[in-house]
Amino acid sequence: MSFVYTNTTTFNLESVLRANILGSDYYNKTCLEMSTWEEVIDEIYECVEDVEPWMSGNARGPSTAFCLLHRLFTLKLNTKQVKDTINHRDSPYIRAIGLLFLRYVGDPKTLLSWVGPFLADKEFSPFRVLETQPEPRRLTVHPAPQALPC
């Protein structure tokens, strides 16, 4: 598995999102202070409440999840760290960010072998549920990898 597959500068993130991450106070004052995978995982556990790319509401800055995802990109995780992230049981958000990590920087030829076991996983819902829906539905990992942009 190649963990920085195509672009070690942008990590295949959309340019506006990446620019907002790099310009955010949270990324510059908090994320860049973390120098280990363990510190980032702990921050995901403590602070991430969804895995949307943008904050909700009027702020429209990059989400905590995507700031931390970018920090994982820059740490250049090894195979064990990636496996430990996607199989982490303490928080569904840790696993979801691990899957996003693979989606953005993983080798497309091996991506299915990494994420395949999660396609039928209905254990958790890491994605924000719209509060305006009459009957909120939970989006599990099951359909989520299929919905990720290619």
C-alpha cells in the first residue's frame, strides 16, 4: 500500500478545502503542535463529532475532522498505524477518518482490499444527521465509502 500515492503537496484534497485547512487557527495552533499519530488519534477521540469536510452553521470553515485528517497526511503513517486507525474501537470517528485517509492517499489498486470489510459494517454512524429531517436516518459506513467522491 502506498500511503502517499499521487500528490504529497495537496494529498488530493479539493483546493478550497485545503487552503481553508492550512489557513485555519485550529490547524495552525493545535494540529501542527501534534507530532505523533497517537496525539492525533487522541484529539479525534476528544473533539470530532462528525466527518463532514466543513463546519456547520455560518462559520463554514474546515471541520475539526478534516484538519486532523490533513495532519495525519503530513505525518506519513506506516502500515500498522493505518490498520490501527481503521480498526480502532474507541470511536467511530477514528475509523471513519482512517477510511477517509485511505480514500485520499491510498493506492486505488488496493483500496477495495482495505475498505471492503467496512462496506457491510452497520455498527456506527459517523456522519452528521440533518436535524431538519422529520425522521432522522443514520448513515453508516455501509453506504458511506460508496458515496465518497472519486
